[in-house]
Amino acid sequence: MYKTNKLLKIFVIGFLIFLYAPALLLPIFSFNSSQVISFPLSGFSTKWFGQLLNEDTLHDALLNSLIIAVLSSALATMLGTLTARAASRYKFFGQKVTMGFILLPLILPEIILGVCLLTVLIQLGLNLSLWTVVLGHTLLILPFATLILLSAFNNLNISLEEASLDLGMNAWQTFYKIILPMVTPGLISSLLIGFVISLDEFIIAFFLTGVDPTLPVYIWSQLRFPAKLPSTMALGTILLIVSLILVSFFEYYRRRIEKYSQALTRGK
Amino acid sequence: MNFSDQDKKGWRLLGLPFIFSVLLLAVPLATMFALSFWTQDYLVLKKTFTLANYKEAWFEPVYQKLFNRSLIISMTVTFLTISFAFPVAYFISFYGGRRKALWLFFITIPFWTSYLLRMFLWKVILGYNGVLNSFFKWLGIITEPLTFLLYNSNAVIIALTHGWAPFAILPIFVSLEKIDRSLLEASKDLGDSSFQQFFRIILPLSIPGLIGATLIIFIPTIGDYITPKLVGGPDGLMIANMIQVQFSKANNAPLSAALSVSSLLIVGLISIIFVFLNKKHLRTF
Amino acid sequence: MKATNEDLGHAIVSLNNIKKSFNDIVAVNDVSVQIREGEFFSLLGPSGCGKTTLLRIIAGFESPETGDILINDKLVNSTPPNIRPTNMVFQNYAIFPHLNVQENVGYGLQNTKLTSKSIKNKVDEILDMVGLSGFNFRSSSALSGGQKQRVALARALILKPRVLLLDEPLSALDKNLREQMQFELRQLQKSIGITFILVTHDQTEALTMSDRIGVMFDGIVDQVATPEDIYTKPATKRVASFIGNMNFFRSNILSSTAESVRVESDLLGVLDIDKVNIFGGSKAKVSIGIRPEKFKFKKPNGDKKVKSLAGKLIQKTFLGENLLFSLDVGKKADKVYISLTPSGEGAYPKVGENVTVYYSLNDLLAYFEV
């Protein structure tokens, strides 16, 4: 049995290396002084990062992406909260179908979403703008938000609320002493992951953006210029680090939710 | 219809998200469906019912080729990712111990980073003057750069497999975790070797996870736009690229819609058949 | 005989004609019970009998459709749970997972004007009482089932309620722990002196801990009595079969006078029973119950009311505390069970032998039934 264990472990570590290796190229070539992305490396330089500081279109795109990310993750979290509260607390008519529908964007190819959203917007004669992207991203994020918030709300057993009342607290106190602290990790997780998803999302933004590009759309436009490659790598490195930080926070809060559900079910 | 208290309370909350989903998902899908039966003349839409778009989508060789290629690429990617994913999921579930969550976390981190960047990196890696070629040249393994790496279906398959492998791991992992460990003990008790135990107990019970992983990989990859555009070259383009071209440059949104609906149909049909064939394995779980 | 509600002592909780339905199902059907101050009262019954609903009505989480509930002589029908002088230990303990033990136990005191130092002192005191000293900073996820139960108990008791309500608090614990907790709960109640109302489906639990038991079936309280009376004088046939073990014999009424009834039973022959000893209103049949431990293999001397029953001994089971025999009495009847404490002296009849067992008419419990 040990042999299989060892072999498997080597395989898994190899797999992880294969998984991460391409991403490592980003920092490597961001600091490489040569403009050509190839080996051998020619020397250390931070000039590509410097270039980023001067690109005004980049800054505009970044601002657009941030605004969209904040708005869509907030909107998706709000809608996801309503959904999760309903699904965890009540058994109602059409529950499974509705939930399936809200989770549908998880398995639909994004291009289909992009095409049909664009179709509707054109038919309605609406202008493409940041707001159209916000709507598209909210639709995309909503399933994730719902799933995360569902696990948080499932921890909110009604007996916890009753116990709080029984021990002398009124409804408002129960809300901010019990309900809110228990749901907060879910809210934060949902906002974080929504933010990350929106920030990185390309296809729907590509279809639904008007004149103002988002960051991925901007990156896409830079990809055909070989001269811009290194600075794009530098940008990619920054994005990677930001995503990693946000995802680590997300994992921290997600574990909190799990800890609560363990506390509630252990010993039964 | 009699609505209980629970129904009313549930829907009071669910009302808003549901309306949102209907407006942004159901209506657009329906609109696209309708659009596929119309025709477009430059920028003007003729709303008379016609099946011409579907005739074109299904019978023109150029689209047939694209559909076929997309299916083949997607199925290959699905097969490859699951082949990689299963041992990894197996390892984490049976040997992960207390650090299971940590292993999963490391495996899913790439999921949360930019898909665009990750696919773009493959262009950089596989290119004529790219990372791999220059690396091999630098090592002296080759003198001329390899040309078969990039701008074809192979590159698409490699990139997609790399990008989607983590997705396949999660559903398989969940399935493996659900296997009651006492079942494994029972099989050993009844005389199975580890090899037999795997094929008689573990593999069959992990089928729901395998089915889930298959769908999770197959459905989105068939509609991938970024990867074929970046690394596919003319021979590696997939149906999504055509859908986009028809919509924008070719000013033929109805054809684009027909192609989209057809893709959904094909994917849906294959998925349903696939799940149906494996129905008996999904029974108790 | 009917369910008795004795009026001795002050009734701290008074339930009068309480009725409660959910959709179309009646959970509590015209229940009137007086629970005395300082007693350990159990509500006993099978799952779904309405006992938990009744408890929640006392706690304030459900309001009765009709009827009144008074706690400490005040009408509390519409008083919310946070104001009632009751506190509840929930079946799943309901320990707040984001708070540690200290914060959980001291939770209810945050509304009072106590300083955090005096809250801490009280928490320490109560943790000591439930056997969890030093657990103050344990996180909720690190507690075992038994520990959670004690935290739930401490959390409720620290508020010094007039009435402590316990909803099947021991059902999730293993046997040894359960028995230990039964003992501890009883001791605790006696030492603190407040009224405990416990809901359980476990008759041993109810019999062990309670001063009085209210037995409930299908929303109706069949009997309220001391454990001894519940066991020896069960008021209805279903109480009789729920508590302990019981052999039942069908019989038809042959004739009746003003005071007694003559019945004929297939197995027991013809018997005369005083009407006052038959529970339930007058009906056409009488069901006769005899507990397994009332049968003897040896005929007792000097008892004029001794009767006998013959059959073949077909099984003997050793249950640790007692021996259980089953007797085949033919006539396609159910087996009759006989229970003895192993005394070591004297041989018991062997399995396969034909034996005669003896019982006294005094040990009969008879019920009118349809």
C-alpha cells in the first residue's frame, strides 16, 4: 500500500507542478529585460512595470473593471442572500426548478450567454455600457454566490434563533448577535469570489461592453502587439497576485462557515 | 391552487432573484431562439419565419466541420482531464488525511485566476519563438523550433486540458468521499485484493462523480471561444469562434443564433443520452 | 377512571383546554395539566404525540388556538418567549457556533445590568455546577455531545428561570452517559429546587427522574400520576402497553351487575371483575392485562384470588437483570411472557416442558374497549 501511496503522491505533485508551471512564467518574464518572451533570460528589469504606469487606457480599463466588479458582486450577493435564505428556511412550491434555473449559468457556455444577452439588448435598443456588463456579470456570479450563501444559511438552524429569544433577547438583538455574525463569513466570501470572477471575466465583457473596455478586454486588445507582450505579462503578474490574495481571504472565510457547521453537527 | 404559508414566505424572498434570472436568462435565451428563425440583411432584421439558418448550420460543410471538430476536441479534453483528475482526487480522498482542504485549495486556486491569461500563456509557451522551443534550443535538444506545437487542434486540446483539469477533480473527489469506508473494509473481509476492491467497489461507486465531471468539462469546453482563438490557428477554430464572427463581422446574427441553438441542442442531447445510459449507477446516490 | 389532576401545591404552570393544530393535523387536543412548583414533571409519549408542541407552547414558540396557559398565575398566551420566566434546553442543544462556552453560557445575562466581571463569576459558578469547570474558552466546535448538553443546561440555568424546559435532552447520548445525566439532572433539580418539565419518549427516563409523569398519545394526555401509579395503575390500555411490558388477554362480557362484570376469556376462563377496577367507559369487551413479572411458577400460599394458566415453555432469554420466558398457551393466541429476577435458588422449568403459572386477581389490569 505504501508504494501506491508514494507513486500517487509523486503523480499528484507532478500534476500540481504542471498546473502551476505556466503561471510561473508570468513573474519570470515580467522581470526579464528582453522584449521577446523566450529563453534564455536576458537580465533583470522592472521597466515593464514602469510601462504600465504610463498607459492611460490601462488605467481607465482598470477603473472600469473595479467598478463593474464591485457592483456586480454586490448585486449578486444581495440576490444570492435572498435565494439562500428562501431555500434554507422554507420548503416551497417549485423550489427545485427555480434553484436549478438560478444555477443554470454554471453550465451554459459563456459565449451563448454573451450572444443572447447582446441580442436582447440590441432588440431593446439599449446602449452597451458598463451597466450592461454589470448585469451580465451579476448573472454569472449569482450561482456561485447562491451556493456559498446557501452553506452559510444552512447553518442558521431555527433553533438558534429560538434559543436566543428564549434567553431573553428580542428579535433585533437576535439578528445582530446571532444571525448576522453567522451569515457574515458567507457574505464576505460571496463578495470576494464575485469580485474575482468579475475582474477576470472576458467573454461576456467582450460582448457587452460599449466604448469602455474592462481590464480583460483591454488585455485582449494588447495581445496582438508583440511589443506589448512583456508589459502584458507584468500586468498579468499583478493580477495573479491580487487574485491569489483575494482567494486566500475567501478560503479563510469559507473555512469559518465550515467550522460553524461542524460545531452544530458534531456530537450528534 | 392552494399556497401554504411556506410557499408565500419562500417566494416573497425568492421573487426578486427569480425575476432577475428570468429577465436575464430565460428571456434572452428565448429571444435568441426566436432570432434563429429570422434573417438579417446587413443591419436590418427580417422577422419572417424561416428554417434557412438551420439548413445552413446543419448542412453547409464548413459548419459541419466546425461542429465535428468542436465535438472531438471537447470529448478528447474531457477524456484527458478525467484521466488526470481521477488519480488526484483518489489521492486526496484516501490519502489526504487532515490536509484534504488544503490540497483542494491549492488545486482550485488556478480556477480563480484569469482564464484569458492562462490560455494566453500557452500561446507564449508553444510558440515558434516561445518558451518551450527556446528552452529546448537553449538546452541543445533541437536546432530548429518545433512548428507542430501551436496553431492547431493539438494546442487547443493541451491548453483546454490544462485549464479544466481542476474542475474535473472536485466532483470526482466528492463522489469518492461519499463512499462509506466500511464498504471497503467489507470487501477486503470478503476476500478482495486492493486491485479487485478498486474495480468492484470504488470505481462503480465513483461513477456519479465521473458523470458530473464529464458534464462539467464537456459542456463549457465545447463552447470555448478564447482558447481556439488564441492557440487554435485556422485549423483549430471551434464553433464559438464562428458564432462570434457571424454575429459581428458577418452581420448574420440569425445564423449565429441558429448555430448557438444547435450547439445547445447537440450538447444537451449528448448529455441527456450520457446520463440516461448511466442511470442505473446514479440510483442510490 | 380518568386522568387525574390533583390540586396539591401551587401550580406554577397551568394548561387549560389547550388546543393546537398545524394545517389540518391536531397536535394538541384539549389538554389540561397543572404542573406544581418545584416538581420534576415529564411529558412522556411516542413520537408525534404532541408533547414537544405542548412544551413549545409553554416556552412561547407556539401559541394555543384555544385554551389558556398561565405561568406563575399570569396569563401568558401572547407573551413572547424572551419575557416568559421559562428557559429551554433544545433537543439539538442550539449552541451558538460562533461563540465560545463562556459567551454561550453568559449570553442571556448580557441583557441585564451586570458587569462583565460578575457575569464571569456567575458563569464560573454555573459551569462548576454542571461539571464543566475551566471550559470557559473552549470553542463550540471542540465540544462533544455530552459537553454541549451541559453547556445548554448551564446557559439556561444561569438565568434562574422559574421553569426549566427540556426537549428530549438525552436522546442523542449513548447509554452510559444518558444514565449518568439522568442521575445528575435529578440531583441538580433537587438541589436548585426549580420546576423541571422534561419531554421524552423514553419511559425509563421518565420513570427514573420524575415526580410526576403526563403520558400523551395523539395530542391527548391520558394520565398524569406518579411513576409508581403510572406503572401499577395505568389509566388506559395504551398507557399500560407503553409503560413496561404487558400481556393482554381479550375477553367478552357475559353479564354485568351494578358493581361487577363477568367476563369470559379464552385463556383465563371466567372472571368476575369489580367495575371500579376496569378503566375506560363501558363497552362490549374487556381487555385484561397482566405484567410479565406478576406470573409465578410456584403457587403462592394463602392468596384466595390465585388463578392459573397452563402452557408449554418455549423460550428462555437471559436479559441480565431478569429472565424472560415465553409460554405457548395454544388456541392460536399470542405468547404469554413471564419475567423473573434470577435468584439463583431453585431450578426453573426447562424449555419444552409443560408448566403452570400462577397469577393473582389483584394483579389484573382491565380496560373496556371497543
